[in-house]
Amino acid sequence: MPRLTYPRAGRAAAAALALLLLSLPPALLHGALAAAAAGVFEAAPFVLAAGLLPRGAGALASLLACGCGGRLPAALSLPALGLCWIAFGPAVTLARTGTALATLLLPRALHSQEARTSCHDAAAPDPLRDLAGIGLAGFAGALAAGALPPVAAALPVPAAFLAGAGAGALLPCGTAGLVLAGTLHALSPAASAGMLASAGILTRRIELPGRAKPPGGDGLALALIATACLWLALQGGRGFLSPRFAALSLAGWAAAMVSLCRGTRTTLGTPALLPATLIVALALGSPPPGAATATLPVGLYPGLAVDFTGTVRPGGRAVGRAAMLCCRADAQLLILPLAVRLRVRDGSWVRVRGTIQGRAETLRLEDVRAEAVAAPADPFVYL
């Protein structure tokens, strides 16, 4: 019987993966690409700075954003802690924080092999390899997160929990898993619990293997990363990063340029593939999330006067607008139900005003006054 050698096995696996990706809806692939690119843009300054700053400084600084750029669990980032406390309460927040700290400190206390490997990586950082791992994890996590809501309710409780935990373990963004867990809670509490148990705790990136390679190509990759970061900064982060984090793009450009001048090297075989993907993502733009991640705007209560601008959903009885907390990875679709049907074309941009009525599960806008408006330059609203 002929043996399948490792190169042939690798090519066969790559071909199978390519066929699988081609079979997925283009909208899902586009959204996953934008989410992965956003995670890399947010992580770039921290990962690149790991080779330029004193050890640990980059990891600690990353916790001011979503934490996906450091070696520390993303669940410990300030936005993730704040969002978890607001959405799920202090008990869940303390449980996730304790678990994240345990996964960080326990292996070091036991002097495990994983801890020794982590220390070695910190001593000799390979930022391009780390960024590629973050991007790959972000892409896989976004695909899993996009596919999970439509099927979560049909899964048995144990399977739903494992599916949520698996998707959460892939997401490098500290807030993306929390946003998805909140969306999943009404569909499948078990999948939501699984997401909370792993998102930002079990993993932060996919560790790509390094290999020896002849010098060359690293400077081009860093120059392209700097170009992509500067491009996004000139757009104000539109569609990829919240304006409050848009300055990270400039920091990423500066860190990439310094790394280029210092001759930072990588063990990646094709280092230019990562920045080329970022540039493609910028050229294609960031699409709004699909209805699978739809949720009500936060803070609605009976009697509240609302002024909301968005697109008319199919059927004319709701208006939606894409919202973002930190980056495209945690984007969701805010859906405002209406008590009346709008007699306009689905997808049209409208401004609706009225008063919220109903109970917690059936809140809707009544006394609706609607007017057509031009599509905004940026379809996202930033929370």
C-alpha cells in the first residue's frame, strides 16, 4: 500500500480545507475575513512591541484594549471585564477572572513544559508568526461564531455546550465571545454557558510552527503591515476598529516601521501572506454582521423615547443597524422591532422615532414616525 508522506498529507489537507471554505456562503467568509483582519490590526502594536519593549510591557498594555495581542488571557482585558460585569453580573465575571488567572499562573507554579515554552517565546519573539496565528484564530473563530447561532437551539444540551466552548476557545478577541454569549443566551443557554467558559480563557492564538528559512522577505512583510495600518488609520478605523481604538492603527504603523529598521526576523515560510491578506480585507471593506447575531439595543424600557436610524428589515416591521464595541470581531446587528409595518423597500435607510412599549421579551417602538434618509458613510454605530 502506498504511504502518504507528510508533504502530500499537507497538500491534501489544504485542498480539503479550500473546498470546505469555497462551499461556505460568501457573506460568512467576508465577515470572517474582516473580523480576523480587525483582530490583527488591534493586536499589531502590542505584538510588534513585544520585541521592542521590556519583557511583559506589551502583554500588560494589551489589556487596555481587548487583550488579543498579548500573552495574557483576553478575558482579563478591561473592556472584557466591564462588558462581562454589565451583561452577566459579578458572579460570572469573578468566575471567568479566576479561571483565566488559574490558566495563567498554575502552569508556571508547577514549572510545566508549557511555561518553559512560553518563557522561551517571550525571550525570542516572532511577531509575524504571532500575528499570523492571531489572524488564523480570528478567522476560524468568526466562522464558528457565525455558524453557531442558527443551529445552537437544535443541539442537545451537552453538544450545545461543547459547540459554544469550541467556538469561544478560537476567538482571540476578549469582547467578541461575550457579545456572542449574550446573543446565544436566548437561543441556547447551554451554548452561551460554553462560550463564557472558554472565550478569552483557553487560548489566545493558534501557535503556528516555525522553521528555518533563508533570509529575505521579512522587510517586505513589515513594510506591507505598516502600509495596511496607515491605510486604516487614515480611514479612522472605519468598519474594522472603534474610533476609540483607531489610534492603535498609527501605533501599529510606528511599531512596524521600527521593527523594519531593526531588522526583525521571522520563521514563517511566506511572511508576506499575512499583510497581503490585510490589504485585501481593507480593499473589500467590512460588511455589517448578519441577522444571526441580532439583538435588541441596550437600555430599552417602556416609556423610553427613541430616535433610531437604520435599514428596514425584511417584512418592514423592524429597523436594524450594525454596532461595534471594540472591533469588527464583536460586531452585532441591533434590531428595533416596530408596532407598524413600514411601506418602504427592504434595506432602505430610515430614521424612526417613537416610544418603547411592551414587556422585556416583547419591547417594540410605537407611535412610529419614519422618514427616509441617505445611507451614512459608515454603516456601523459604535457603542
